[in-house]
Amino acid sequence: MDRVLALVYSSEFNPAAYGELCKVRPDYMLPYAGRYRIIDFTLSNLTNYDISNVILYAGNRMRSTLDHIGDGRSWELNRRRGGLTINPPNFDVKNASEIERYFDTLRSFEESNADYIFVTNPMYINKVDIGDAKEQLKNQGNDVLIFTKKTEDKDGFFLNRKIINSNEEGKPDNAGLNLGTSDVFDLFAGSILIKRELFIKVLRYAEEKNSISNLLNAIFEYPENLDIDFYRVNNQLEIVMDTNSFFDSNIKLLNREYFDNLFYNDGLVYTKSKDEPSTSYTKESKVKNSLIANGAIIEGEVENSIIFRGVQVKKGAVIKNSIIFQDSIIGEDSILNFVITEKGTHVGKNVKLFGNRSHPFVSSKNEVLEDWSY
């Protein structure tokens, strides 16, 4: 049986792109869909394809990672052999590149008995058939498979996202950015499957060159002839890279068909379980087209919104097109539209908060927002 070692790393993380949302957590730990974290999709996908040897490259703010993931028990990754390893950042090297992070754990790859390395970025939210990809790599004799989705994007939704260009033979040739010059392209889906021994060679080459920062470019610039091919995915793909894409990705979940495709098709999504009472709705409450997690108390009006655990929506409050993180309190007669409240935010009575679809208003953790006009 061919063994796979999975490397999970959010290699494109830019904290400034998220503002308040990533001041206390790395991007892969962002709350999602009322009761999940973004990292849950990647860990669940690995579990569903029986990959139990996983290295997670953690961000600088590790508290939420350790609290939520722990030893990986919720994804059956707490194994005596293999299992989940959370690799902390090397604080001696500031702004380490993707290549430097992997090279820092080179011994793990050299001592591994895996045949293949599966490298995946958790901010590309999708469920990929790793077993089928492994069979393609074996049967076609490929050295590397790059996961992409053939995408038509006339509206420019995926502008500035990473794409994979082809050569005359239709094989992957280089990585670029979507600048809107083509309506159809191979959108990078965030994952690479590569032979372990070749991965080590590519890693050493990139480190020696000291001018190659990411794995994709290292693969394409490697001087030996490699058999590189596409593995094209057909299922739902979400790419979260900033506050706007995070907001959009959550709001899309209010479409039932979209939600079911992402959460139930091609394997279930697991998360850390928490015992919470059922959500309480008063007679005066009104809820329309929203996701409401357990432990919430709804006395006001909620529409087209996502409400996390332990949120209180007081009488007369109106929440529309918003994401309310855990333990937030929304005061009486307040109005929120296109808002993201960080964990523990307290919105006072009669407070009015407004953003828009492109720039939602975002509070900071445990922030208190009061109306001082009375």
C-alpha cells in the first residue's frame, strides 16, 4: 500500500489582508459556518481518505490552534505512529518562506516511510479525491500532480488568484496570476501531490538557489525533466485570502444546495465537539435564511446571517447580512447590516453598524460598542 505524508500549510497568509480577524489567530483558524473552523475541511478530507500522517505548519499565534485541534482526536489523528504533528514556526527566522519552512523539517521527510508527499493549503476550501489522484500519478508515471479547477470567470471573481499555465502539450508549465485576460483558465486548487524522494531533491535545490520562495516555482524551475500533470477537481472550491473573500464564502453557505455540496458531498466535515444547549427563540424573534448555532438566544430579528455559539440577540435588535462570532451580545433595538463581530463583541442598545458587501464592518475581539448620542 502506497503511503502518503500530508503537509498542511497556509503559505500565502497575509495578516494585513484580514485586519482585526487575524490579530488573535492564524487564517486557517477563522470561524466558519456557525460552528466550524476553516482548518476542519482539510483535516476532515485527509481523514476521509485515510491519511493519518500529517504535519501542520502552525502560525505565530498558536493558542487557538492548540485549543481547537489538540492532538487531532476529533479527526482520528491521535495515533501512536504517525498521526498529527503541529510544527511551530521558527522564531529565529522572521518572515520565513514556504521553502524555508519545509526545509526546516527536512529530517521528517528523509526519515519518513511515505511514498508520496501531499502538500495542501487549508485556505483553498474543497474536498479533493486524494486516492484517485494517487492512482493517476502511479498509472501515468507522473512525478508531480498539480490540483486545479477549470474555471470560467467572466465576472472577474478570481482576479489575482493563482493560476497554472500550460505548454503546447497541455501540461503545466508555470504558475501565474489571473489578470482577467482569459475567460477560462486552470485555477490553482491549493494542493500538490509529489513523490517523496523528488520532493526532497526539489527542496534542496530551492534552498541552495536561495531565490525560490514557494514550492510551485521550485517544481517548475527544477533543472531535471519532470513529468508534471494536472489533476483537475470538479467539486466546490472556495478560496479565502482576505476579509472580503471570507465574508463572501460564509454568506454563500446560506444557499442550501451550496451548503450541502460543501459539507455533505464527498465525505463529511468534522470539528471539535462542544456541548451546548439548544438555541432559544422567543415568540417575538424572527429568523429568515440564516445559520444559527447551538447555545444562541434569539429575541430579535435575524436575516441572511450566520450566528455562532453563545450569541445573544436582544429584543428589537435587527441583524441582516452579517456574521456574528461566538459569545457576542447584540443589544436591544440595535441594527447591524454587513457586519462581522469578533468573538465576545458587545453591541449596546440602539447602536447602528453598517458596512457593505465589499467592505463589511469588523469589530475587534471583546470590543464594546455603545451609542453615546443619548
